[in-house]
Amino acid sequence: MRKPTTAELGVEPDALGWLRSESDEGAIEVAFVGEWTLLRTSGELISVFDEHEWACFLDGAKKGEFDRAAS
């Protein structure tokens, strides 16, 4: 199954209720649209995750798999 774009989801990214990380510079923002999770960095590129992909991402983050990328 191909993931939808934000246009195909029928959402205007700037109108979504984005949850923002505490950091202003290079902040990560997350919004939830039905079964889809949208992730963007400082309003730039938007990635779309299904529920399974999002769960795997959160699991990896909790295990520190992305710590190296943050430094």
C-alpha cells in the first residue's frame, strides 16, 4: 500500500495542530491525521508514517537508536 501525501489526505499542513519538540532550532513536529502520523522538521519536509512504522520509530527512539544523529 502506497502512503498518501498530505494533499491526498486532504489536509493543509499549516492548519494542523503540530506537537513540537522543546528545541527551537531544528525542532521536530508531529501531527496526527486519522491513522497516519506526520513528522516534519521546522516546517520543512513532511514524512508520513502508518501506525506500525510510527510504533517502530518510537521504539527506536526510546532505545537510543537516533542519539548519534542528534549530536
